[in-house]
Amino acid sequence: MASEVSPFRVDIAKEEIDRLHQKLLDTRHPTKEVVPGAGKDYGFETRWAINLNDYWTKEYSWEKAQEHINSFPQFKVEIEGLNIHFVHQRSSDPNAVPILMVHGWPGSFYEFSEVVKPLSSASGDRQSFHCVVPSIPGFCFSDPPARRGWTMKDTARVFHKLMLRLGYKQYTCQAGDWGQFVARELGAQYSGACKVVHLNYCPGALPPELSEADLTERERKAREKGQDWRTAHVGYAVRSSLSVASGPAADSLRTRC
């Protein structure tokens, strides 16, 4: 049984923020490029790292960020022994559609911060939504699973119970990245309640038997965009991707997904 829904606010102790700020101030920067003239070919440039550190120590304000995060109505509820954190931005429109939005990895519920309020606003003939944005178990302010072997099916089940707990017998779901695995399970296992699933991340490739002449202009652009993303924008994942590209690890990953 789920517990009562309780209001939640982010409140990080000032001493913790000060401690992190001091660690950033203590950072020692390289005095020269490891490979002169290499630019970004061997990783980020020294000046880029220095500018980033300067931003965090001289410009960024956690107090302002925390205030903005707390402008969203946040709650916690216990489901299956886990305290699940979520944003619940209701619309004033009586015909609003409930939508569950699931974040990815590495990420958080804040990924949807720019769309929650516009989606929930009642404006003219535009469809509005009751937005529910939970933190995946183990992320941000949701408890981590207390056992091994937790799967995306488990998270989907918990999120389905969350929507029912909020009174939504039918709902839609939007997700990308890691969250799309959860959304897929919601659509597959709870289709009686989860009526629509929208994904902005569906990894795949064009069929290898297609020749260059077979491709449409749109398909060529999609392929180029995918190649650019894989080579220039996902450096944090390149090593892990290569390590599971073949062999038993890859087979295991495909089986779990």
C-alpha cells in the first residue's frame, strides 16, 4: 500500500554547498596543453576547463537554482518501501490529460523544467496536461532500491502505482534516454492505463542492405546527425559503449533491454 503524499522542498545545507565550493577553489589547473596545438582532438582544452571552474566558483548560485527548483510543486510518497520524489504540476483545465514524464541517465527530473509549466497551462484550444515528473529510484531525491536485480520493469510498476495513487486511471507517458526503457514497459505491461507512449530516443540504425542510392534526403540527414552525435557529443559514454559493443557483455545488455 502506498503512504500519504507529502509536500517536499529541496533544502541543501549551506555547509555542504560551502564545502563543495571550497573544493572547486582548491582545484589545480594544468599550466599548459598536454599536446600543444591539438585543440580538442585529445579531450577538452585547458582554457575550457579553467573557464568552467571559474563559472562554478564565481558566477553560479545554488541559492538561486534551489529557489527555482522549489517553484515546482514537489512531493514524496512511499511505494513498495521506496520514498519516490516527483513533481506534480496540475492544470486548471478540466480536460487536461495526465502525462508521466521519465528522465534519463545521467539526468534528473529537472530535464523537464522548461516544459512542465507550458504543458500544464490552460491556454485557448491547446491541449493541456497534468504533469507528473518522478525521480527514478536511486536518482536525486528518490530512494535507491534496497535489493539487487532491480529492473526497468520494477521502475515501471512503481511509476504505474504512482499514477494510480494520484487518481489517474488512464494516462500518457513521455520519455527519452534511459527513461524510454521505463516508458516502453509501461506501454507494454499497463496498456489498459498507459494509453499513449511518446519517445524521443529510439536507438537504431538504417538497414545495412540499403545503398547510398536507396536513401532519401531525410534519411541521409538523420544518418549524419546520428554520426555527429556519436562522435562529438557523447564522450562520457564512448568507453562504456565500446566495452559492450561485442562479446558476452553485449549479449547480456541486449537481453536485459
